[in-house]
Amino acid sequence: MKAGLSTAADDKEQPMRAGEGPNAAGRSRSAAGALLELDMLDGAELARSCPNAIELLSNITEAIASQKTDAPTRLFRLGDFNHLERELLAGIIGEGEVAGVVALPGGSLVQIQEAVLTGLWHVRIETDSLHEYLEVGAIPEIVKRAAADLTAADFEIGQPPEGAMNVLPVLAEIHERALAWRPGMRSLIINFTLLPMSPIDMSFLQETIRIGPIQLVSRGYGTCRVLATGIRNVWSVQFFNAMDTIILDTLEVGGVPTVAIAADEDFEDSAEQLREIIEVYFK
């Protein structure tokens, strides 16, 4: 938060922005723009040139149609596709509203980009070799795993500095709820925009809960930045206006904040869009 949990100045720790994700490669692609290009090719020609991509899209359509928000995700490896197939896939899935990074131990990063088809994600794990796949689900599984495995289950509340006002009861509530939270429970939302917290309070809170391994950005109606803290089940969620000024600054104690995840109706809409694309262009 700027008022709550600050992001580091180092660029490598900043969240990806839409258009800077795995599909970017120097360009921003949308499904609409890519389908204009497909109009230049005959469906039979596409089927001959891109059999792997078309089969993958059909399998993804079936997966999205049956997907639910609370169900396990499904992964689809990007195998030895030819250049045209990769261009076809990149163009159709495009780049959606949510992007982000997950920092892994050892300095490796995972890049995450939601497709224009909500509930479909492009994931790139940048280790010694590149691992790349598409994933159908509410949020990529690696986000949930990092939130659970790369954060601390508990934390100590130290002695606050002179001048602190309300930080101790806030930290005590965060501590209690973070330890007690289980999947299916309602998240606790602490609104710093309304809560009287002094700069000393906020500084001490930042030092106590720290910055975690996950940074997500949603660019739907305005911008929302979601940061995992160093404490399990504790997230910073901030909403910004067009001037990049915080208009709502909160902490959420619970699972991955809903602003970043796909809902059941999103899967239904995405499946219908993919069915239409396959029917129009590949049949």
C-alpha cells in the first residue's frame, strides 16, 4: 500500500501491466484483432496448418464449460506447436484484465496473464528452462501454492514505536483471523481509507506483515493492485483512479481476493465465445 503496504522501487518486483504479460512479446493482442487476421485464411487451410492448436482450443472449450470457481484447475501444455499455431493461439486468447508475477525461491519468476477469455490463464515459469502452459480455473494454482508455501503461518507483534495510535488492535485482529481462516470462510476486510491510522501506525504495520511473493494487477473498471503479504492469508488490496491515486486501501484476511479470480458465470461466457470462434473459423 502507499498508505498501507508499499511496493518496492525495483522494477523486477513491480506487477506486470496488461500488455506486458506472456503473450506480449513486443505487441498487445486481442481476440477481436486476431480474428480479423483469421478472416484472411480459409477454415480448411487453418485446420491443415494448425491441427494441434485447434485440438487444444476444443479441449479448452470443454474444460471451461465444466469449470467451477471452487474446482481444481486444469493445465494444458503448449507442446511443439509451429509458428502459425502459436500466433493463432496468442491471437485468440489475447490479454485480459488480470496480470501478475509470483517470485519463487532462488530469484525465478512466474509470469501470469489472464486471457480475454476470463478463466483462461497463460503461465510462464522462468527457471533455468522455460515452462509454459495454459490453465483453466479461477486463479492459477501456483498463486495459491505460493500464498500457502512461501508465507509465514504466524508472526510476532513487537513493541510499537512512540506515537503509534491504533496499530496494536489492528495487528491483533489480523493475527487472530489469519490463524483461524480456512477455505470457505468469509474474508475479513480492514479499510484503511476509513480507519484512523497515523503514518507511524502504517509504517509499523508494514514492517510487521512485510511484502510477500505475489503481485497481481486487475485493470477492469479502474486499477486494482493485489499484493500478498509475508503472512499467510493476508493480502493488500488497493484501488486506484485514473491519476494513480489510491481511492480505497484495504487489507483482506482470507483466500485470494475475489477481484482477481474468475466466477462461475465467467466460465460460461468464455466457453460460449470459444464455441463461436471454433464454429465460425475452423468448421
